[in-house]
Amino acid sequence: MKKVFVFTILALVFTFMISSTWAATLRINGDNSWVGFINGKQVAEGDNWQQATVTEFDMPDGYAVIAVYVHDAEPGNAGRGGALFDVILDDGTYIPSDETWKADAGAPLADRDDGWEQPDFDDSSWDNATQLDQFGSGIWGFGADTMRQTLNNPDSTAYWVWAGPNDVEDDVYFRKTVGTLPTTPVEPGGKATTWGALKTEQ
Ligand SMILES: [Ca+2]
């Protein structure tokens, strides 16, 4: 009976492993400090621009909404702000910070309460991020060797980004949905329908 029990447990664990869909990693660097959110929940906080926060997370629905806040400590043109982040999916898909992310500047995080980090937030009025230097080059290039201690496996190929010119705004917000949004109806229990097959038969 014990062997059967152990086998049952192993089978359950294996079933869970293959059905728990995606796992992924979020890495964030910011000059000077940052807070990261996944699906509206805070998951990361850092203030050493050369030391990324690395967050592993699951995507049971196959996608996740990433939201990143970065604060530049030097007001206006007294200093330049920068944000560098990436998401790596389990299948190797690499999603770098670049101009495809939505970006917005505004009040400091503590004063912002419009739900900007929530998955259902409407960011259609946000501009795209300003794409600056690629990791390893430009004004932050001298820190690349130190940064690679956390930005390895894989090496970062992300771009430093900001909202507008990076010597103006000091509090910026980024958003992107990673993974694949569900496009077909899903039956209770998570079993996918044969929607695609039905459509081709019509
Ligand atoms: Ca500044």
C-alpha cells in the first residue's frame, strides 16, 4: 500500500508540474530606486542600480502584467534617470525593456493611487517608453561588469528606458503584458476547448 501511496503522490506532483504552465523571471535595475509589481502585487524593491532584483514567478494563466516604477533621486536635469529590466519565460522567450513598453511620468509612487500597477488598468493613453542605451553601453556602461553578476543566464540585452527625456521627469512608470493572453474560451477545470478546430470546420 505504501508503494501505491508514494506513486500516487508522485503522479500528482508530476501532473501539477506539467499543468502549472509558465514560470518566469523578472529582473529590474533602476537609477536610482525601483519597485516592481506582477499582476498588481509588489514583488521587488531596490535602490542599488548595479544590483538587480531577481523575482521568479508563476503564470498559471499563461500571461502576467508587469509594472515597474523607477525614481531618479536627482531633481530634473540635476541627474539622469534610467530603468533596465527584462522578463525571461520558461521557454526562453526574452522580453527586454525597450520602446515597446508603455511608459508614464507622474507623481512619486506614494502619491499615486490610480491603480496604475493593476492588471486591468487602462494604459492606452500612455506613451511608449523612450529607448536609451543598450545594456553595457552609454552612461551606465561602466557598471556593466558589476551588473552582470546578477544579469547573467541569460545575459541582459535590454535597453535603458525612461518616460520622455530622462533629464526631466524623476518618477516614471512602465507596463507590459507578457506571455499569451487567452484568445479561446476555456472550459471549467482549465481544459482548453477545441475552438480552433471548430472554426476551421466551419
Ligand atoms: Ca533627474
